[in-house]
Amino acid sequence: MKQIKPIQELLNFSIINIDKPSGPTSFSVSDFIRKSLKLSKTSHFGTLDPQVSGVLPVALGRACRLNEYFMHKDKVYVGIMRLHSDISQEKLKEQMKLFLGRITQLPPVRSRVKRAPREREIKKFEILEKENKEVLFAAEVQAGTYIRKLISDLGEKIGGAHMLELRRTKASIFSEEDSITLYDFEKAIETYKKGDESLLRKILIPAQDALKEVISFVEEDINPKLLKQMLTGKPLIKGDVKKLPLEDIFALFNKEKLIGVYRKKDEGDIIARPEFVYN
């Protein structure tokens, strides 16, 4: 039977899937959650521009250390673009298909990353509806792809286009169907302050459960003495675990409890070193 974790333990190692409204910055939403829950740290998994709405996973407490394992996953968007000339839907569809696969993209002038060409993969870029010069589109892209730039680059091929609205519907394993609004979050906080944890528990996604969905993991029944050493950062040596997964990065669990995230090594008896230890 799975143990019910104390709420404070959950608050220090969970993720909240927020449906960010258009307007506030991703940082301000994350900081609002931090202050509301009286936590020392929160961080979001993937910036959304202020005018963009949608899925914004926010890590709480020590879950912020897991950013790397969630951030670099594919993102899905729906948006509206305006064409500068009224081309046919068939011609537009043909031009959008040319952007599928590996493309080279130059980040926008106002981006926070180094402005140099970089490769990104576009897995889906399609028309959902077209009415005159306004087009509702869907895109599934590699993390770090700029959708506004994608539309601008498409515009260069068809006589001009710019983005009017954009919404992120999925980021890594987090989707809009499972997201909560800031109003829902505030309601959960209000009831929590009155002594009722139920609403807050419903919106907290235990980080160790989410981790199992993005990287490989091993579950073992580990000797208590060995476990104590692992929780202070001991590397894994031959014989510590029965079998490693094929992937270089994996999570190790003692039964259902997370020990840490490891990267494989080939250093004599050392077979893996911890990147993160949950102690």
C-alpha cells in the first residue's frame, strides 16, 4: 500500500501544471506560486512569452533540480497567424510542409539565447482552419524552437505572415487537459490555509512520479547500509544494482522511493555517478 506523504514533503518535491494566462511573465507566475506556498524556491520548465498562454509546469523546492530532465522535451502549440496576402490553402499547406523535419533557425533579436543559427526539428506544422488571411495552425516542435520566427520564416516564402496568438498545449509530459488555472491554484491555497489539504494535494504532481515518465528508471530493494552511502553521493559500483537500463541517464529507486538520478560511467568498478541525490 502506497504511503500518503505529508503535505510539506510534497510541497518540497512536486510540480504544478499551470495554465498561464496571456499577460504575466513566466517568472512572475512562478514567483507568485513560490510566495503563495511560502517556499524558498520555484522554477518553471520552459519560458512562455508574456502574450503566450498555456502549459507552464512549475517545479517546487528540490524539484527545481530536475529541470534538465523535463525542459528538453517536445512542445505542442496552437496559434493564429495572419497572412499578408490571401494565398490558397493548398499552396500554404505545400509551403508549410517544407518546414517539416530539421530546419535551421536564427533566434529572434530579443531572445535570451546567443543569436546564432541552430538546428531544430519540426514534427508537425499544419492548418486547422483558414478564413481569408487568418489561419489557425498546430505545431509540434523540438524544445527551443521559436514559433514566432517559424511563422516569420514561412512568411518570407509566401509574401509575408505574422503571428497573432499562440497557446502551448503540451510541454514534455504536461498537457493542457491536466493543467490548472491561477484561479484554481488560489482556491486551493485558500482552503489549505483553512486546514483542508484536499484541493492542494490534487494539483501537486509528485516529482518522483513525473520523473519516471521522462527517463528510464531502476527499482531495487537496497541494503540499508548501502542506501545510507548512496544518499550521501556514493557512485554506483559493480554489484550495487542488479541491472542498469540501456540509457546513459536513469533514476534509481529503493522500492518506490527515489534515491537519485545517475549518469553511466566507465571508470573501472564505477558504473555510474549521481547527478542528483534526493536526501
